[in-house]
Amino acid sequence: MTSQMTSKYSYIFEEVIQLVEIYQSNISEHIKHVLEDKELDEAVVVRKFRTTTQYGAIEGKTQSCDVAHYNLVMIIALGYRVNSIKLK
């Protein structure tokens, strides 16, 4: 899928796990395969946002990390893969 798709819905990894109701390692594996198989274009279905959090227990120190947000198209693809596997 190479066409530019936009969605007002985006989900972080923890929300994806709750939506499709399987383990984190399984979700990671499915996301990896969806992108490797070129089923979906990563540039279209994943957007990374930088977030800042406190750095450990050191007061006043912060750290930044990228958090991937997945659009609804990725959620549907994951749901399809998971349900296909469950039905086998």
C-alpha cells in the first residue's frame, strides 16, 4: 500500500496490545512482518513523536525518546493477522 493515507486515529504500542488482545512480543513480530512484507508503508502508518520524561530518580534531569504511534490501517492489518492465526 503506497498511497498516502491519513487518519485522525493513532495508537501507541500499549494501546495496540489492548486492542488486539495478544502479547507484546507477538504484536512486535506482526508489526515487523507487516512492514517487511511491504503490506503497508511504514512512512504512512507509523509516526514517531518525541516525548520527554524524568531521567530516573535525578530531580531536574530529563530524557527524550521516540514513541511510535500507529494509525488505524495498521490496527486493522494486525487484527486481521491475529484473527487469521487464531482461526487456524
